[in-house]
Amino acid sequence: MTNFTTVQAIETLATEIGENVYIDITKWHLYLAEARLHTKVAEKVYPLVENNELSEAKVLSILREIKVPLGGGKLKVSLVDLLPIQCQVTLIDILQEYQRNQ
């Protein structure tokens, strides 16, 4: 896969993630595209999809590693802690569907 094709694939995946996965803050849904986290997530999970190494445990591990700054950076919270369980399931579903369609 060429570099341009990889960039395109990540952007496509990022769009899908950004429109369907959100963080929940006091029942307020901030979609990852609005939070500008969708591309970061797509870049981190794409190798799992590309190399057929996709698993829930690996995705959750990646989400734990992504720190989201809150309060102007005074506090950093793991992305996995901000995603409702349903959004974690949605993310896995998106990645599995993307992998099937490759």
C-alpha cells in the first residue's frame, strides 16, 4: 500500500470514527470529530486493521494510551475512560466492518 493510499484510508476511517463515536461528559455527547480526536484514534488503530491484528483488548489498550487534556491541560484523562461502553462497542464494530471491506 502506498503512503498516499494509507493516508487516504486513515482519513476515511477517521471520518467514520469521528461521526459515530463520542465522549460523554455529564450526558453531553462530544463526537470525536468535534473533539479533534478522530484522526489520532484512526492513526493508532489503523495498523491493527491493516495487519489483521484487530482485537478488543488491543483497541482498548490504545484508547488507554491516548490522554485527553481537560481543564486547559491541568488534568489528562485516558480516552477509554471518557467513552461510554456503547461507543467502545461502536468503535470495534466500525473497525471490524472496515477490515472486512478492505
